[in-house]
Amino acid sequence: RYTEENKYTVVLANPPFKGSIDKSDINDSLTVGTTKTELLFVERMINLLQIGGKCGVIVPDGVLFGTSNAHKKLRQLLLEKCQLEAVISMPSGVFKPYAGVSTAVLIFIKGDKTERVWFYDMEADGYSLDDKRTFIDGKGDLPDIIERFRRRDKENPADRRGKCFFVPVSEIKENGYDLSISKYKEIEYEEVQY
């Protein structure tokens, strides 16, 4: 019998992407109503945490914008039963050669609800984003992400053309609980004279 609910203060995880499980094997405490493991894992992590406990989890991009009822229900849980602090969007090459999918890191605290979410558009992790994963500087945007996450409240970034910015939860709800950075980031187009 599974008895680890509300037990942990920290959960850090990189669960397998895009699996599925037999309905009969799904624990009764899980409510998102799906057989997709990438959604079930995140709900499991919410359940594992004590109130005030914190989670950092890597998810495939589909978790951020999938349109099924289960996808939306999970994102609703993250925004209404947790404080979703950050969505860090990672480029598609970071898990090559094993997986080419785009991914993101979700950072959330169990309990309370979300007022606004800090988004960061990570472009590099210090290695080439092809199958070779050649060493460049071993850091990429990582030091900047850590530094700016720590300073996010003081910095209060609002420019959506920048690498990071806050989005109010009301706007996220209006967008069907979509958590993909592309929904909120503003792209600056340069006019080219021919």
C-alpha cells in the first residue's frame, strides 16, 4: 500500500517522457484522469509534498500546452493548489542523443495558489544542441537562470521581449491554463530593406 503522501519537503525529478500505464495500475489517489505517465508523475509529486514543500521537475513541452482535459486539470492543480513559481523553457537538444523533445523545468510549492509565474527562455546549456553534445562552456544560460530566479521579485521583469518575465495568473487562465512561453513572449521583428 502506498503511504508516502504529504511526506517530503523537496522533490527533484526527471521522470520518463511520454509513457502510458494500464488504467488498472493507476493509484486511486490520482485524479487527473489519464494514462499518460508524464501527467501522472507530476500529480504524484504534488501528493508526495508536505504543504510548503517544493518541487523542481522536468517535463516534456506537451505538459505545458496539451489540450486534453487531463492536461488542463493538471495545470489547474499547479496554479490553484500550488504556487507555480517558474517555468523554465529548455531548447530541444538538451537531452540528445536520447530524446529530441523540447522540455521545461517546473518549480512549484505545494499549497496556496499562484499569483504570477516567472518564465525564462533558456537558449543554451553550455553544450552543442546536436547529437554530439560538444562542450562549449559547460554553463550556457544556467548561471543567469539561477541568479535571476533568486532576484526575480526584486528585479520584477515585465519586458516580454527579454529572456525572462512575469505573467499574471489571470492571463494564463484566459489562455486555457497554457504554460508555454511562446504564448506570452513577444518577438521583435526587424524590418529588412530590400
